[in-house]
Amino acid sequence: MATVIVNRSSKEATLSRAVIKKIVDYVCELENREILGKLSIAFVSLDEIRALKKEFFHQNIDTDVISFFYGTEEPDEVWGEIIICPEKAREYANTYGTKYENEQKLLLIHGLLHILGYDDIDAKKKHIMETRQNYILEQFLAAEKRDLLVISAKKAQHYAYAPYSLFPVGAALETCDGKVIQGGNIENASLGLSVCAERVALFKAVSMGFATFTRLAVISSDQDYCLPCGACRQVLHEFAPHLEILAARQEGDYQVYILDELLPNPFQFNPEKGR
């Protein structure tokens, strides 16, 4: 795990240290690299980064991110430094209609890839680097969504009604437009009339007018990863055969599945064949 130092002289809102650390660790894991010393991240004004560009690169121009690699292997010394201009990130967000926060994340990834050996000095290398940084950002944003969905499922677990099994389960279902619908299992004295958390979330979502879904997180009080039962898989398959399933456990970590992998041969009604 990298040791990250964050400095801010820019008046713009910037990424939190926790998000920065998460991105750095994520990139290092994907690149199979390790940061041996400290990584310094600085958010500076446009005037400051322009001055640095002139001093170290002899170019009197605006820029968005600068990286310096020092290569120390001492844990208490600075291994590398990334300097980011949030004003440029906001400019890109306004120009391309993207989120300001995500433009900062992209600049951080770009700067870190430079330190890890990527370059953009010619068209071919630039294409390779841009392709890689865009892929990493896309994967990181998806991972962030998954983490938040698991947290939402854990919150839903508190509203489960499970006096008979004492096994509360929480589910959080994400619609295609980003809405999150929660559900907890609801038990009944007859047991057979109990409804799983996954179906509670789905029925609630459908009754609210939603019919297309991207992913579902499920969590229980158990130490094992919580997967939907066969009945839930069949009901979910009706609406989202390729639904991403996040099977979580109490620690908050999870495994990712695709529904049609968990239910390869669902029941399908075919009037011509009588079923």
C-alpha cells in the first residue's frame, strides 16, 4: 500500500485524501507495481503550475498535470510527485459535459501512469496511454458504484423482518438510470410465505415503474458471501438476464457474478411448446 501525502494550495474543491489513496492503490494493483517511498500529490493554482512548467520544462504555457519521478526506495523519502491543476479539470468538465470530480481523477491517473513509465511524446505512445487511463478511470468508477451499492444493501439489512430465522438479509438494486432501490427479507410465521430481500427490492422497483436494472448487491449477517437463492434468480432473470450480482459479506468485500452464469437454464414460458 502506498503512503500518500496531499498538499493543497488551490482554492478549488479537490479530491479527498481517501479517494486519492484509493485511486493510487487501484492503479498500482492494475499495473502490478509497488510504490516504495512516499507519493506526494499537490493541487495548485493555474499560475503555480504554469510557473512550474516554465521552470522545469522551459515552456511558458498552461498545463493540467506534471509528474516527477525520484525513484527512491527509502520508505521515508518521496518516491514521486504529481502536481494537479483543478482549474484545468473544471475547464475540461465544462467543455466536455463531464463531472469535475472525475476530471480530477483522470488527471491523477494520468500523472501516476507517467511515473510508472507511460509516455505521450508521440502519437502512438499517446494513444496507448490515453486508452489505458480511460480504461482505468472507467473501471474505477464502476468499482466505486459497486462499493456504494454494497453499503446501501447493508443499510437495507437493518429493515429486514427475520424473527424466525434470525438471518436478516439486505439487498440494493440499481436501475439503468442510476436509482437504487433497497429491500430486506420479510418472513412470515408460515415460513413458506416469506420473501427474500432480492425479490422485495425487485417488486418495490417494478411497482415504482422501473423495469431495467444493471446490478444487485446482497449481504447477510454471515461470514460467507451471500448469493441469491434459486427462486430469486428466476424472478430476477425475468427482468435482467445479464444483471451483475454483488455477493457481499459483513466485512464489506464482495464477489462479482453475472446472473445468467448463476442461472444458465432459466424457466421460460413458450406457449407453442406448452410451457
